[in-house]
Amino acid sequence: MSDKECLKIVLSEIEKKLNWEDASLWKESDYIKLTKMISESASISISPHTLKRLFGKIKYKDQYNPQQATKDALSIFLGYSNWDDFVADQKKNTLHSVPDEKKITTKDRKKKINFNFYLIVILVGIFSVAGFYWFGNHTITKSSYQFVMKDSVGQVPFTVPIHYDLSKVNSDSLYVDFNFEHPYLGKQIVKLPKADSTINFTYQIPGFYYIKLKNGRDTLCKRKVLVESKNWNSYFVPESKLGKFWLDTEIPQLQKSDGNLYFSPQYLSTKGFNTTKVYYLMHRLFKEFKIDGDNFELETRFKSGKSLGGITCYDFIIRLVCQSNTHYLNLMEEGCSQFASLKFGDFLKDGATENMSKFKMTLDTWNTLKITVKNKNVLIFLNGEIIGQGNYQQPTGAIVGIVNLSKGSGRVDYIRIKDLKTAVEFREDFD
């Protein structure tokens, strides 16, 4: 099964999930709405323009084949871990190929019609009885199972024990999704044996995770897990593997600090990382900051550019992971605003379809970024100038993670976040 065939299927499945009118009748507001829904689900920004190309609203000579991140986002929206997971599932479910219609004779066609008619009659009967039996006797309610997680916050490595009782549930498709994709072992999903009552899972990467009890593709319940960092964790990520990192790509911390969060290309090379190709550095810190994600002020000072290692279209990305959503901002060097983006709750802007030329940083000199969010109203300052503002509706909960990415070896001088209501403050000067 080719990528083009899988892309048709994923788009068809999205139409079914939305249950809107036919995609050919969608309006601009529908594409904007879907953009926000996918972004909230996958934390990956897709522009309405891209969705129009995918669903055929904008016509091209050849079928549009989007970049990997777009296909990942579409797949995550459907409940998969990424595009590869979706493709693997489609290949697994493809049991036989469709026959060549040109080789089917008129006689064969009549036989096929008669056979299909009787087959449909039989199947309707079977499914009617099965449907009555299933929905009448096998509805899974909250009272029919127990799924208890005693611990939800712990420092990495953190083993989460789950106690469950599924003895009253009539299903053989129950499993637990630990919301973690191992770069080598794949998505961490375990089928739950009814005979047992406890299952344990160890998180070795700090982060904020949703553990889900699922019946098939339906989520019965979910629990939150915060795996806290001992300190900042930094990872070397080649551009071809963006989003995938593991213990073997973690960068050993420098014994001496110059007051910045920074790893030079020379230092990375001594640790066995290939800096001759395009790469990103990812820095992560997860903990209970006790700061409201809807009322805070963030300030950070950073530098990026050729002198620090990297390649054209340098960027600076900061994400604030909250309990119910993720804020993010992607700044670019001048001339590369197509790749700039931001998301605060349901407030979303994408450089592919909007003018984000103000979201530019200066290269090889220090930039100061300030973000103020007050009662879900957002103001963004860069080097003292307002570059963006907006508001969102849905609350995001407390901040539990800071993630910073830069193409090449960017440098961060400090990060400060202050709760505007309680005055609780987080300060990191990297001294």
C-alpha cells in the first residue's frame, strides 16, 4: 500500500470522524475549525491552506503529498501515534487485493451480484442479532470496571503502578496506551489480561503523559502522569528524526557552565554526534511549576545563528506544556516567516497562510522575548516591540513543562516565568 493510498484513507477517516457534510462543501470557517482541532490534538500546526490542498479544495495537477509532520498530525488526530503507525495498521488490515474489473466477464458479474445479494441478506441478519446482543448486554459503563493509578507525579525514572479490575467487562479488546513511543520499540501499548490486577510501566524520559484505558479505539478513561526532570535534559535530534529522541541521544551536561544553556558544535562532535548535517537541540524541564498557564509572564534571552552552528532558516521554538493544552511560539530569521507559528489555547497563527514577518529574530546577537498571558489574553514582545496579540477561550491548567528547540546550537541566557496572580516565580539563569 503506497503513501498516496494511505493518505486517501486517512482523509476519508477524518471525514467520517467529523461527520460534517461532504468535504467538497466545506467553507473557509470549516478548514479553520479543523486546523484548530488537529493542532489541539497533535500539538502540530497545520494551516487551512494545507488542508484545502489535501481535501482537493485547491486543485493541483498531481496529488499533493504533504511533509512528514503534516501526515503525523493527521494520524494523531485519528488516535494513532504517528503516520508510520497509521500506515502499519492499514497494511495489517489489508488482507487481499481488489480484483481487476477488466478481467470479470458479464456472466461472472451476474454471479457476483447474486452472491453479494444473498451475502448481504445473511450479514444483515447476523449483524442485527449481534448488534442487539452487543449493545443490549455488553455496554461498557464506568461501574463495570476499575482503573486506579495511585501515583501520578514522580521523578525520572518513574514506575507507574496501575491497579485494575476488568472481570465484569465482556470484551477481548481492552488495552492500556501509555502515551509514549519508543524510538526503537514503537508505541507502548499493552493488552490487559483479565486474570491479573496490576500492571507497571517505567517512564525513562521526563514529560507529561496521558495513560488511556481503551476498548479498541474507544477511550474509556485516562489518567495524567507527570514525570519530573532531575535537571534540564538536552537531546541531539537530526532533522530527519525530529520528534524522536532517547537516552542514547541525550547530551552529557557540561561540567563547567558559562552562564548559558549551550552546547557548541565542537563539543557535540567530541561526544559522537554528527554536526555536519542539519540538526536540532532540544532542552526539556518538567516539574510542578505551580504557575497558571492562563495568567503568567515569561521572559527569556536567546541567541542563534551561523556562528553557533546550524544552517539557513534558523529558528527559536519555545513550548509551555500545560495540564490541558500546550502553548508554543516559533520565531524565525528574517526571510523565513513561512515557518513561523504560534498557538495559545485555540489562538493559532501560521506563517504559511498569514503574514508573520514580525516574528523574526536577529542572528548572532541577543534577542529578548517576553510573553504575557492575562486571563487568556496574549501579548508577545520581541526586543521591546509588540509582534503579536490575541486571546483564547479554553483554560489550559497549570504549567508542567518547558521545551526549547533550536536549529543548530542555539544559546539561552535565562528563562523566567511568573504567575501574575500568586507571584510564584520560576527563574533559571544557567549559572
